[in-house]
Amino acid sequence: MEMKHRYSIFGKKSLKTMMIVLASVTAAFLVGIQTAGDFRSVATIQADGTDTPGDFNSNGHLDIQDARIALELASGYRSPTPQELSADPDRDFSITTQDVFSILERLERAPSTPKVNL
């Protein structure tokens, strides 16, 4: 007596499933080829990039408030916004104590402007 296997890789159901999988993989591959050059990081998409690295408060220049914000972010007191990530001094999208020191060093080297009281 000959026994038939209940499941076969050449059965109608299996062939239909393989065709669907093949079509899906082909479609995904074609879409991937068409969009391969469209990559931009999430922080770049969501944030307006700052011209001054380390300018976390977006006032156009480095000041002690930028160092304070960087220290809060590096210490984990709060999560950075996309705008703050784009202000990262070393552009690695990770705010660390090294970034805080970088801002403080740049502030120390910056020429001071005398304040005029009117």
C-alpha cells in the first residue's frame, strides 16, 4: 500500500505561497533600488540645522547657557530635542561630557566683549 504525503512542496497551496513570497521580495527589492539615494538621518529631517556647533539655545552664539544645556543632556536629566541634537559640537548626534568640555574650551578662548551700561 502506497502512502501519500499530506504536504508537498509542489502542491497548489505551497506553489501559491511561494509565488506570493517571490512577488513580495521582488517588489521590496525594486522599491529599495528606487529609494536607495533618499537616505537622510532622522535628526536632519526633523531639525533645522544650526550654523554654530554647540549653540543649544539657538541664539546664534555660544554662551554659558549652551554649556548648561549640554551638561543637562549629557547627565541624562532630560532627553535632547532634534534641534538640540543638530547642535551637537562633534556632530555624532550624541551629547556627552566631551561636548560640554568642548563648549567650555571654546568659550574660554573666545574674545570677551566689554559690556556697556547705558
